[in-house]
Amino acid sequence: ADFVAIAGDLADLGAPEAYVHLRRILADLTMPCHITLGNHDDLANYLAVFGADQNDDHARVSKVIDLDGYRVILLDTTTEGSHGGALCAGRQSWLSAKLEEAADRPVVVVMHHHANVLSLPVDEIPLADGVGFAQLLKRHPDVRMVISGHVHLTTAGLWHGVPMTTLAGSHYSVNAHLPGMAGTQARLEGPAQIAVVLADRDGVVVHFQDYLQRHIELASGLFDWT
């Protein structure tokens, strides 16, 4: 791989020792690793371990990677005190500028929160103003994919003309608890999943690779923070 991108929820409770452990694990990677944050992360604790230079005055923990004719944008969608996401004025301005700079090449956006309606319980905590986000992206002539985590489930869709996909992630997964289904959404031990993204001149393909196949339902007591 040219690089690894981690789209947030690096730690469950944002504890400092969790980031120390993560840094130790990532040291074994043989390719560059780029990180943004999720709603379970603690910005101050993350920066204390990974370095204050990871933070941008306007964009927070966001960055761009220009490679092989593409621009990949890692976008920090977190907001303090909420499991939902949002883009402040600074991040909207930063994103707009980074899209404009790359008007001559295709773009892939990687972020934590989903912006599109999935008809799942997680729609209670999406990226705020997902429509406005899509309209901002559509100012660019060639946004090829938005890839998110957060929802613990693999989905693919089109939102106001922008292709969007989510992956299950490396922690627990959930079932597709759609409107009208009885009971509550189940949290499952697996599958744990990574996405392998292939991008060339003609398009983008996302392969979902499961590396933990167990689907045992997890005890509700593990989620007392909800």
C-alpha cells in the first residue's frame, strides 16, 4: 500500500495510555500512516502523544495527501461534547480551499462521521448538515468517493450526487437494523474490517477485507457509556 489512513475512533474512551499503545502498534507499519479523529477520541490526549504539529489552527486533525494524480483529504469531523459530527467555519473554509487547489485532479475524502441518511439508528449522530457538506463537495468537478467509519457497518450509496461508503471498522459491528424491524440493533463481535482502496485514472474501487469473522452478539454491559 502507498499509505494507511485511519478514520478516527482510535481509542474507546480517549485515554492517554490508549494513544501510547496505538503509537507502539503503528510503529511496525512499513508505509506512511495518516490519522484523523472520531467521536470517541480526546483531542488533547491524542496531541500529547502524537504531537501538537498534528493540529491545524483551522482544520484540526485534517490533512491532504497528493499522490499519483489524486488528492486524498483526511477530514476531522469531530465536535467536543457530542458523538455527532460537525464542520466549524474554519474547517469548511479549509476544505473549500483544499478542493479548489485540486480542481485539476480527482479527490477522495476520508473522515469519521457519515454525512448521508442510512435509515439506521446511527442517523441520530451523523455529520451535521450533510446536505450542505455534499453541496460543498460538488463545487469540485471530480470527487470520486467519501469514505467514513462511525456506523460499524458496510454501506454504499449516493448522496446528492456524491458517492459515499462506510466500512464496519476494526471494533464491533452492528446488524442492519432498518425501520420497521422489531427489537433493538445488535452489536456483534465481528466482522472486523479494513477497506482496501484502489484508485487510478478511470475510477475508485473499495474492497472490504474482513479479518475477524466471529458474529457473536456482545453483552449490553460493555456499552454503559451509551
